[in-house]
Amino acid sequence: MVEEEEEDKPLPPGFLPEWDGTEESLLDALATGRTLRNAPKLFVSATYTYSQQLAEQEYQKKEIRPVEEIVPKQYHEYLRVFSKEASERLPDHGPYDHAIELVPDARMFHSKVYPLSPSEQVELDKFINENLAKGYIQESKSPMSSPFFFVKKKDGSLRPVQDYQQLNDITIKNRYPLLLVSDLMDRLKKAKYFTKLDICWGYNNVQIKTGDEWKAAFVTNQGLFELNVMFFGLANSPSTFSALMNDIFKDLIILGKVTIYLDDILIFTNDIEEHRTLVREVLKRLAERDLFCKPEKCKFEQPKVEYLGVLVSENRVEMDPVKVKGIAAWPVPQNASDVRKFRGFANFYRRFIKDFSAVCKPLDRLTGNAPWKWETEEQEAFDELKRRFTESPVLSMYDPDCKTRIEVDASGYATGAVLSQEGEDGKWHPVAFHSESMSDAERNYEIYDKEMLAIIRALQAWRHYLEGLPSVFEIQSDHKNLEYWKTAQNLTRRQARWALYLSRFEHI
């Protein structure tokens, strides 16, 4: 059960993602060292979320195969890259050692020991003994300590997590950029062959900077320990690891044939021989840098792979059927917390769902402090959203050389838009959907202002696609007032601001 202690201090919007209300996102933030705006402080004995149950069920169905069968023969010269035994070494110090720099006058803190279940105690003992033997941790006399708990993984085993939120609050942040998932997907267009590699031990491949080990001490019922290598949960660990990976593969990323998100590597080409050459080059560099892959999580030369939560294939993106199955089987929410979990789980896939915000409106009213009320309107919204997920379209990958159009509409309390492109078959295919609720003031706009608000929001959402296109794109709306906006002289301040923004785009 998650216990709230005190709220985080508010941080500037734009720097940090906002908490979507789900316990799952909190646990993920703890595991990756991210901070979420408006999220509670956590000291947790972690629960097992619904999506984790689904993932575990699918994982259990997979047949365990030897490495020699998983890795194609043409890559067997790099089999050591897939060796579990070889991967359990203490990495060398290097230029990307993880520094933990504290803010001036940082206040020391210490945590109490939290109780563990019998199964967790077994895993704790194993974790401590194994990591002491590998040199990943060492006994500590640090004046600071962070708490320790477990999260259940896809295969049902327990993942140890240190709750470094208090340490992260006093750590100077590294703003090294992580690419947006949508930007990564845009790079995959026209690829026919995909190889996915999963780096083994992830952050454990980076040593803590000498002299900073004591800052990441954690307390257990076995004593106080500190880190020699980077673990999940530390602020800046994603930035450190991303900088390392981008440095190793910078030229291949620039080439546009390899993309990397933290410990997930995707190699993609439209020619099989070029593909194999690139895979060998990637494996060669991993071997040279003493990095290893999890063979059971790697896929080679596939026409379709799951990557970052979606399925990608030639010019197509679609929802992971495991997640669709989870949405379809989701039980009726019984309280506001249940609604937030469902809403947060669904939110990742909103680009696949037309009018997502409008459909969710009755549910969103229940996520705040409003009295609980689950009646016909809420049930219909819940059922409709699940139906749209199970019937969600396959999206095309954006191609700047194809004819493009956006279609917008505005309802009583939300705007909606679809970005489409004409395919080689002469038909229009959706690339993405966008939906956003209106504020109380926006709901009082005249209909032509609501339509223009929908257009402006669509242009803002897809500006990176639409601004500077080699050819004009088309805007379709229910009210044909775009020509008026180009020529009107008597505009309000808001309308004039919109007209100026609209003038940046070549459209008809």
C-alpha cells in the first residue's frame, strides 16, 4: 500500500511530467529516478499492478530457449555479448562515471527500516549477498540512508528498488535530453527489418564516481550499504546512461538506422544485407565497451517488433495487443483511485483514439475531489473508451513527402483532430489523433472560435510535422472560416494571436 507523507514542493511546469494519478506511474518514477509534478512522497511496500499481471501472464507463455537458438548464426561470433555470466562483472571506471552532486547546504536525512514479507526477505538476502560478491554494493558508514522495497517484475520475480526521492530532492539535476517516444517512432518510416537489443543490467554498467558512493546509501534489516555502480532510482541516472549510449553509437544514430532509448536499441533498415552489417557493428561496439544483452528480450531481423510499448512494422504503428486485452478486461472502477489507474493506463495510447478527451470527460470529473458518482453517463464513457481501444486503428508513420491533411472538430467541452496522409494506395490513412479538453472560459467561445481553437491546438501538437513542409497541407473543419481569418480586419486580441500563428503554415 502506498502511504502519503507530504506533497512535493511545486516545480516549474515544463521541466517535469505531471503525475497522472496512478500508482503504477509512481512506482515507475521511483524505479527510473524521475520526479513527477504534483505526486505524493512515497515510502512504499510496492503493490502488484494490473498491467504487470498482464505482462507476467504473457511472459510465462514464452518458451525458454538456449542462446544459440535465439541468436542467429550470422551473429554467433558475438555470443559473448549475450552471456549472463560474463555480464555479472564490475564495470571499469570511465569518463561516464555517475556523479551525485548535492545542492549547497543540502540537509542530511536517514530512513527507518521497513518490514518485509517472508518472500521479500529471501530476495533481500539474495540481493545483498549477490551484489556484495559482484562488488556492486559495499557496507557503509554513511550519515544518510534511503529506504528499500520491492516491485514485482514481468516474470513475477521481485525487483529491488531503493527509494531515492529524498536524495533526488537535494541532487543537482542533469538536463541531458531524453528523446520523446513519438520522435523515435518517426525515424522508423520505410524500414522493413527490425532488430531489437536489450542491454543487460542497464544502469549497473556505470560506476558511481569515486567519493560519491556514500550519498546513495540504503538501509535494510541486514545493515547499511552504499552503491559502487549506478542503480535504478537515482536522479540523473537516465541522463548518464543515455549520454554513454549516445556516445558509443552517435554516428549510427545520425545515419538514421539505429535508435536508442535508455537500454533499448533498435536497428532498422529496408535492406537485409545492410541490416546484418549494422547489427554486427552494434554487437562489435557492445563487445568493445564490455556491454551485454539479455538474449530472451532480443529480436532479430523481424518484420514487426514491440518497441517502447507499441508494435512497429513497415510504415505502421499499432497498439500492443497485450495492452488492448488489458483494457478490454478492465473491471468497473469502484472509486476515484480506480478511475485514475484506468485513465493513466489508457493515456499512453491516446494518439490511437479519436476524441479521447471528449470520451473521457465523465471519467475525468471523478478523478478530483468531486463526490463519487458512478451512473449511466460514467458507465457509458467507460464502455465507449474500452470499445475504441479494441477497435483502435493501425497508424501510418509520418512521411513528409506524402500529401497531408488535418481534420478538426469541437464539441461542447473538447477539441479533436486527426492527422492523415495519402498512401500509395490512394487512400487516406491516420497518422495520429489529438484531443484536448476545454476550460470553462473556452466552452463559452462562439462556435467559430471553438473551431479555430481546435485548429490551433492541432497545429501546435503537430508543428514539427507541418511547419516548413515542401508542399501545402489541407485543413478541414465543419465551419469554413479560414479564409475569413486570413483577411479579417476586426479581430480580438486572442483572434489576432491565432491568426499570426496560423500564418506560419502553408495550408489550404
